[in-house]
Amino acid sequence: MTDGKIKTSSPRDGVLMIVMERPEKRNALTPDMITALHDAFDRADADHDTRVIVLTGAGDTAFCAGHDIKAIEPGDLGHLYEEEHMRVFLRPRDTMKPVIAAINGSAYAGGFCLAIASDIRLATPKATFAVPGARLGIVPIAGQSSRLPHLLPAAIVNEMVMTGAPLTSSRAHHFGFVNEVVAGDELVDRALAMAATMTKLSPFALQSYKRIAQTTLYGSVSEADAMEYWLAMAAGQGADVREGLAAFAERREPRFTGARNTPS
């Protein structure tokens, strides 16, 4: 199983679970796994019935160690910077669907990037996060230098990058990077329960919020204000808002379809 694989399943209606499966190598990604991970996110975006994605790693030791550095020849390090190989670590951010990262162990380098790019982060007590790039002469990229300071205090990011020291899940939770610390044997169930709750909400509203929030964090507030207004107006013409208001008036649970006005 050393070649690893990306395993997908639908354990709940509207939920796609993606598992990076190479536990004996700390779920480090091979080129084939990177391609498969791209494909999994592409399918999720194209599938109207998929509303939430849960991303996790196999085993109880590691979430993901990023690229399999040991498998790369010293003279072929440019391989790391190919667009397909770098963009995969931003896929949770780039997908229109909400992504919950169920972090079951260490999330280092590219694995940390996947966590950074996710919308919600649940982690086990023994999960850790690290930016080891400088130890290898690599400038931290794919969000470790540009986006992480938006999600953690600057002093903590400086410590992580400049010393390579890992951040524990308890400290990450204290600083607001991790939403919840969950026992290892409860992690996936908790992620799926949260995802199931999210599937009952308007897909258009959640996808719109994700776009607006990312624009606020990584773009400009004024641009986000304009986007917020435009998307709210679009929602007002759509099926989800009509269903939501009708359900409220009838005192029942709404049945959102997201059939119109999905953000593009």
C-alpha cells in the first residue's frame, strides 16, 4: 500500500468524505495521490448533491505530511513547484463547497496547508501543526506565509516558521485556529455530524458566505461589501430564500435545493 490512494465515500446524504490513505508514510502525497485528490474535489464541485466535504487522513498518527519529499530526487526539486502539485494544497479553499478538516494527527508542510485552506478544523488532542520548510531551505508557500497570519497571531506564526516548532492542537484551539478538539475515536463522527447539520442549510447561502469571508480575509473589505450585497440580492430571487421563508411561516424544517443562483 506504499503507493497510497485517495478514498472517497458518501457516509451521509449530501456529504463527501475524502480520506488520504497512506498511513505508513504519514499520508504523504505521491503524484498519483495528488491527481486523485484534484479529481475528488472536481467531482464534489460538479455534483449538485454534494453539499459538504469532510477531509481526513487514514490512521491515527498523521493527517498529511504534504509531498513525499523522500521520494523526490535531489535534482528534481522543481517537481514540488509544478502548478498541479502546489494548487492541490489550496483545493479546500478553492472549492465552492464548505470543507471540514478532521485532523487526526500531525499536519505538517502541505498537510498544514490543507488545514489552513479548510473552512472548519476539528483536531484530536495529539494533532500537531508545523511549518518545516526552512529546515529544508524551502520558503513556506501555499498559504503558510500568506494566509496563516490571518488565522493565527503573528507572533505564533513567526515562532512556527522561524523555529520549525510544532503547534499543539490545544494551543491551536486556544488561538482560534482549531474549532474543536475531539477525542480520536470520535473525530470522524463529530465531523460527519457537523456536516449533516450544514447540509440542512441553504447551499447558496453557505457558498456565498464562503466567497465573501475569503474576500474579506484575503482581499479587501470594500470588495467583500459589494459581493455581499450582490449575492444577497441574487439570493432574494432564488428558490432557497422562498423555501426558507415558507418553512419559517409554516413552522417546519426547510428543504433547500440550491437549484438556482449557485455562486460561480
